[in-house]
Amino acid sequence: MTRRRAVVTGASSGIGEATVRLFASRGWEVVGVARRRDRLEALAAETGAHVVVADVTVQADVDRLRDEVAASGGADVLVCNAGGAFGMDSVEASDPDDWARMFDVNVLGTKRVISALLPVLRDTVDAPDAASIVGVTSIAGSIAYEGGGGYNAAKFAERALFAVLRLELAGEPIRVIDVAPGMVHTEEFSLVRFGGDQARADAVYDDVPDPLVADDIAEAIVHAVELPARVNIDSIVVKPVAQAAPHKVIRGQLAMKRS
């Protein structure tokens, strides 16, 4: 197999961590990026991934990430997974600081990483191969729901960023892939959203039959970038069968309606 290298942000937990593991199991070289050194070092020991401690909301960290990736072998794939939600208050009652945090990590953080690493992708990959930029967005970026104001706004913006980027890169062998998960039961997403309130976080998934797990989204990401270079999956929306929309989730056992 030809040597392939992927950079994954938000790699210390959840979807990012699962994506690093899956890439490594498929023989990829992986650079895992996150803020928490201890979790990254544990992931490196488990998978053999190269890790970089960096915060995507800090430009100096992103610049250092760029330099480390370029010096250590470049990259074929960039997975922009770092993100998060903070709070579920109404538009009227929500804290503007929460909105600013969501825009900084989901939108500006993604922009910073793409701007820094796009030249590295260009230096690493030549046609007929293709480089890939994957954005892990959300169905919250296409369907609004009550209590989602700030997160909806950030994810709508992030999905627009990837749509524009695909137009701007037309003519280059670079695929732009938007993976938009629905309900994914990870250890931290809802816990962070609700400020550490474990009971409230657990209630999100109570009695939901088989919500997605991080490995499901990792499978979608790795599948998309391992397709032939001529194939670009613009957008993948991944929801559990029990979820028809952000605001319509079935609780209790699924059953066929038979006459």
C-alpha cells in the first residue's frame, strides 16, 4: 500500500479519537491533534500515531501544527473535527460568550487549520492522486431546532465554509467532504454542552434505541477518503434509524407497523 498520512483535529476523544484509531488500523500514518496532552499520549501509545498538542482557536498553535506536519512528512488528508456545543438556551436568553466560543472553535478554528494546512496538502499530493479535506459538521448545520440557536448558527456557517471551499478548489486534485452526523453518543459532547451536568447529558440518550457511536462516523470518514481519487462524496448525512431530524427522535423499541 502506498504511504498515506492523515491529520485529525479534536483527536483526544469521541469522533476524532475513533477516526485516529481507524486510520491507524488501516495502515495510515496519522497525526492526532488536540489540547489534552495526556489523552493524546495515551492514543499515541495505543495506535502509533504522531501527536501534536494544539488548540485550533490559537493561531500560534495552528502555525506550529503546520510546521510540524510539513517537517514530519506532510499530509494527504485533513480531517477538521474539532468543535463543540455550549448551552441550549433560547436565542433571547443564551449567553453571547457561548456563541462566540462556538463560532471560534467550529468556524474560525476550522478556517485557521484549513488555511495553514492547505499548502501542505498541495506540497504532498499530485494528480492522479487526490488530497482530501473532511469537515465533521452536523445535521444542526442544515435543520434548526429549539435550543440550538448558537450551535445551529455555527454549524450552518461551517457547512457554508466547506461548500465555498469546494468551489474555490475546483480544478485542483483536492476533495472537500462534509460529514454531518446526527445523534452520536460520545462520552463528552452532551456533557460539555450542559456544563458538566451528567444527568442532563445522559437524558439526551435515554431510551433511544441504538444511537450512533463515534466509530460509526469514523467509518464514514475513512470510507470517503479511501474511495478512488476520482470520487468526491460532497456530503454524508449520518443519523441513527431512531432519529428522523434533530427535533424528532424515537424513544423506546422500534417496531414495524403491520396491518
